[in-house]
Amino acid sequence: KSERNGSPISHLSERELEIFEWLGRGMTVKEIGRQLHLSPKTVEYHREHIKQKLNLSSSAAVVREATVWSINQ
């Protein structure tokens, strides 16, 4: 994952990156919560931090960005 260096994605915590990856694979907040043994609220909390760190305007923008990112991995 050397591509992360210098990118805003490099500022995500390990958990945020994990959630970002799952979002990019098309998983819902509930599915991610089940997979990671977290409540949907906790996943939403992380998604909100991802949105702020990547300077995105909406949750849909987070998913779009995550999808593009996951395709390029």
C-alpha cells in the first residue's frame, strides 16, 4: 500500500482505512458492522471521520471515493 503515501488516504487510521476499503467493495454500514463486530453507529462515526479527513461533502462521496480507490488497488 505504498500508494497511500502523500495521499489524503494516508491520514486515515487503520480502522478508518478498513471501513473505507469495505465501503469501496459495496458493503453497507450494517454489513461492515457485522463483519468488524461494531455497531452501525460506530461504523457511521468512522465514515464521518473519513469524510472530514478526505474533505468530502457527503457519505455518498465517501462511497464513490472508496470505490474508485478500491478499483485502483
